[in-house]
Amino acid sequence: MTSADRGPASDSGPKWLVIAWRLPTGSSTPRVTVWRSLRRLGAGVLTPGAAILPFHDDLQEQLDWLAQEIEELGGDAWVLPVLELSEIEERKVHEQFRIDRQEEYAALRADAYEFLKRAPEHPGPDDDYALRLRTEKELVALQRRFRKIRARDYFGAPGRQEAARTIDRCLAFRQGISSKLTLVTDDQGRRGGGR
């Protein structure tokens, strides 16, 4: 399910989810694991031991699972539904979400440009299958990365359309190499259902 499918939280219920946790000192591996999980969800950082997400049932379930994992690692964790933030806090949180996703879109766009710069080196349709497969995997990975970023882009960060267009240029360049490649990376934007 993408962020566009979730829809906004209801006005009467919680608007935000905050996860707060504490892990035992020692190995940094548990902390890295927690931060990677939160990053995959697109969480915003509040403090070194707290993060925030917009309220959605599926996100609450994922945070509950993460809290359970933290407790299994010997730590403590709480998932807290939050009814509202002050206007200033909400504006800061929204802006941080947009900045985080904008940076991800920019990095993805830079990787897609690197692919285009290497265009003369890419194999043609009649070249070795292994070389074509490697190129196909690189293109599929760009699309997959885009879709993951889009799924955690809760507030319509700048850079989404530019990243999609750049990936589509890569795909157009390679059109005909594989039936697995879809030429439209951001189909939600074209249907009007995306942000």
C-alpha cells in the first residue's frame, strides 16, 4: 500500500504516531537496526530515541512490531498515538519530512543521470545476454527505489516528478531490452492519484 492509498487520518482520531525507545548500552547493532527500520518507513527524527510518523493503521502496526523487536533486544519502547501538534511543531515536522524525501529523490535522480552518462557503454539489444541483464537489473533497481521513496513521501516532497522523468529517460534509452521494464515510473502522478 502506498501513501496515496492510505488517505489522511480522520479529524477525530490521532494525527501522528510517535515511537520512543531506549536500548541497552553496548553494541551499536541494535540501534542501527532500529534506525534502518524507521528509515524504511520514512519516519522523522525527533531525538536520538524518538521518531514520528503520520497516523495510519498500517504504520501503527509496523511500529508495534518494531517496539516488540526493541523489547526483545533488551530495550524499552512505546508507540504513542498523538492527537495533534502545535501549529509550529506540525509545520517543522512536515518540512523535515519534505526535506528528507527531497534529498532521497535528488540522490536517486543523480544515480539515474549517472546511468545516462554511461549510455554509450551499455549493451545493445543484440549484445551478450549477461550484459543486458545487468543493465536491466540496474534499471529495475532505480524504479524500485523510486517506488519505495514515493511510498514514504507522506507530504508531497519536491523532486518526485523530476526523479520519475529522469528514470523514464533511462528506460526510454533502453526500451526494447526487456518486457520487465515499465516505461512509466510514476503512474500515480499521471492518473492524478499521487502527490
